[in-house]
Amino acid sequence: MFVHLDLGVVFQLFCIVQGLTTAAYLLAGPRRPGSRWLALLVLALTLQVVDYFLSRSGVYYRNRWLYFTPLFFSWGFGPLLLAYVRALYGGRPLRWPHFAPVLVQVLFYCSVALQSFDTKTWFWLAVHKPFTRYVEHYGAVLSVLLYTGLALRFLRQQPKPPRWLTLGLLGIGLFYGAAALDPLVNSWYLPKQAPKFYLTSLVLPVLAYGLALLAWVKTHVATGRMPAEAAPVGDTTGEAELEPSTSVVSREPQEINPEQVRRVVAAFEEEELFRNPELTLDSLAQHLNLTPNLASHLINAGLGQSFYDLVNGYRLAEVKRRLLTPDARRLTVLALALEAGFNSKTTFNRVFKEKTGLTPREYQKKYQATQWDDSVPAAG
């Protein structure tokens, strides 16, 4: 199949490959706050670039049955953007009515794509070219500007949002503000039959590529370079153990959300996540649908301790409790420690000694009598 190539087409192909691979990785890779929403946003942007590629490369012209292939989901860009920003901070997901416009857009393209070529030609000349494509374009502009404003307002309510995210939202708003003038300006100086969406078709691939690259970098850094406190507590090597002073420096201010703190406590006391020997700050944040920095801030400022102290504190309390129950008669101390979430005998013994001043056997000997000897009142 013959395909016209120029620098614009090559760049579009580059953006398409980057966008599709990044979206696939975000969908299939480690689940992180907002990753699924970001994947859908990158995918939707990339599919629109696919449409521009098919048009500019001549594929549409040589394969006219492809006309009106469902590749435009621009009415979903705004809701997906807001959903991603809210998910980063553990906000409630958007309800389905926010995505009703893009569902209408999908149904529109699917219904036209199934028609005969003659019908598609008539529809393009009589309806879409003079009317519905402008409705689609300005609907997307209004939607993105509205939801970008909502996302910025949501960010202002959060403790110290990242600068890159604020600037990114402002940049998207600026681009779509200029896109509103795109067909008007083009109509002023271009011939009547010339394309009317030059700015959108030229800049959108850059936006799709930039967002895909940013998503890949953020995810790659987050999963590939694990902070010290995010390493599994009680590393089995005995060499790379976390020290009590180790903690992620939170960039959040001292204001805390009591409901989010309650969710952290519930994750340990009700769901007993501390029993997982591979628990990390990242996996805890993912479980709570929070960013690692926010989860660290909630633990440090809201609970007054580090992630290390919190996790090992719950594990230690569980071992101490079971040492004074009949479980201690049928299980070894190491077995109790492993069931509580410790995965290193060295770490367990060190933590136990630091917190109690005793070895597990000494602790058991000191307190078992008050627990099992009915002649002695039980220790309060």
C-alpha cells in the first residue's frame, strides 16, 4: 500500500507509537493512582493523531471505506483529565454522566462508519463538513476548558500540588483556547477548500507525545527507583534494612485530611496490611488510591511516625499479643514473626529488642505467668 511520507507524517507515526505503547503499559503495568485514567487520556489523544495520519498520508484517499472510522473521542478529553487529577489525590471518581457526551460521539461515528460509501460522501459534503465537525470541534474546546478549570480548582484545594501538573493544565487550557480561534483565523486567509484545523492537527500530536512521554517518565521513575522507605520492611538480606530514621520527605504542608488518616489506620487495623511482608509505601499508597508523597505525609504528620515505625509497630504488637496466647505453645517465635509480616529473623529480633528491651523469650517468660496462671491477676 502506497503511503505518502513527509516530515509531518513521520512525526505523527512517532507520536502514535509512543502514545499506544505508553497507554498499553499504563493499562497493563503496575496499578498506581490515576494510571488507568491517564492511559485512557493518552489513548484517546493518540487515536485522534491516527486520524490525522490516515488523512495526511493518503490512506483515507486510497481506502475510502475507512472514512468515519471511530477515532475521535475529543469530548472525553476533559472528563478524563479531571478524573486523572482527582485520582492522584484520592478524590472520588467521576460519575458516568460526565462521559455521556463522548458516548454520543462514539455512537455518532459508529453509525456513520457502517453506512455505504455513497452515504458517507453525501453526509460529509452536506452535513459533517459544513456543520457537525464544527459542533464537534467547539464541543471539545468547551469541554476541555471547563474540565481544565475544574481540575485547577481541585488542585488549589490540595496541599502543595506539583508545579508540573499546574503548568501542564494551564498549557492545555492555553492550547484549547487558541484552538477555538483556529478555524476562524484559517478561514480568513486560506482558500475556501483548504483544511480549517491546521493548529489542532499540528499541535495535538505534540501534546499527545508530550503527555505520553511524561506519563512514561513518571511511572518509570516511580517504579524503577524505589525510595528507601518504600523498600520492603525487613529485607531478608539483613544488610539493606530500613533504619528507624529513614522516611520519605513529604512535600505536603502540615494540613491533613482526617478522613484520609482514618483510611490509613483502617488499612492496618481492619485490613491488616502489615501482614504482607512485601508491603511498601508505594503499595500502601496504591491500595488507598493516594500518591506516595501524600501517604507519607498522612503517616508522618497525621500519625506522628515514619512508615517504618508504623508498619513494624503493628507487626510487633501482633507478635507480642500472640506470644501470650496458646499460639506460642504450638508455633515457634520465628513462625509468629513471619505470620505478622516480618520476613527477616535479624530484623525481627532487632526491632523487638529496641522496642521492648527484651528478647522474645525474655518477654514471654516475664509476662506469660500473668496471662496463664489463674492464681495471679491478669496484667492490665
